[in-house]
Amino acid sequence: TPEFDREIARSEYQRTRLIIALFIVATTTSIINYFFLDESIIGIYGGSKSYFFVIGWLGVFTLYEVVILRVISFLRKRYQRITEGFRYTHTLIEITFPSLLILYMVDVKNQLIFIDSPVGLIYFLFITLSVLHLDFKLSLITSLLAAIEYSSIVYFGFHFADTGQNVGLVENSFYLRSIVLIISGVAGGFVAEGLEKRIQTTFELQRSKN
């Protein structure tokens, strides 16, 4: 219905604003944290150059989300529907961003330990916020994409990348994280579906009163 389409647009707008705010906080915190971290910890992840490369990546992703926010705002002002194609493509790009960073650090920088870095937690952030898509399928697809991409990078890192590192964890433990990603997506999907039904019911009650 038109009412629900407007609700989806509003929810997508709020979701994108929240992501931008969180990434600005993450970028700022990372910069400040650099001056308090022990040099040995920075060295584990490839040194200062790699550290600030990650910060730069956070900045690029934030700019991408700003562009998406402008697009959503443009569509809302003209009462245009945010299509499923747009939302699914946007989800694919979001999930691929951390995957590309992890793959780059593992393959190019030879940092196998990066698969165990905090960057991997971004997957969980996107899965949690997928609830605001108000779509069970989109939450599930978000988690499946994250799990497939992450587990593929793990397999590549352990079997093909020339890193020569031992991250201190067995390979299978990382695949378990992929399973947790999927379970989180299913849970988020049920929450999104419940919210969708409640919103639809509210609109139906309003139409019946009118």
C-alpha cells in the first residue's frame, strides 16, 4: 500500500542515518585510539599504514552512505517508492564493503589475522539494522551474503593466501561465526516480519476508521 511504502522509505532513511552516525563515531574513535594503542598491537595488524588504511576505508564507506541518504531523501520528497531492487542492491554493496577490506588485508597485505579483526563485527551491525528493512527475506539475505563472503575469505586465507601466519585459532572456529551470522539474520528477519505485520495492521485500522 502507499502508506506502507512511505513507512519503508522513512525506515530506510532512519537506518541510513544511524549507520552514518555509527561510522562517524567508529572513525573518530579509531583515530583517537591510535594514540593510546600499544605499538605491538598495531604491528600485529600490519603497522600504522594499514591502520590508517582501514580508517580511510571507514571514511569512504561513510561517504557512500551519505550518497544513499541523499538518494532516499530525494525519493521521499517526490513520494516515489523505494524499490526492492534498490534495497537488495544496496544491501549487497554494504555487505561487500567489509568483505573487500578483509580480503585485501589477507591477500595483498598478507595479514591472515585480519579475519579475526573488529572489522568482522560490521557484519553483525548490518544484520541487526536489517530489521529496519521491514522485510524477512532481506534480513535473511543480508546474513547469508555475510556468511558466504566471510567463510569464503576464511577458506581462501587458510588454503591459498601466502601469509605464513598462525592466527592462534583453528579454521573451523571462523566457520562457526558464519553460522552465527545466519542465525542472527533469521532472528532479525522474524523481528522485521513482526514489525511489518504490526504496521500493516495499524494502517488497516486507520483506513477502517476513515
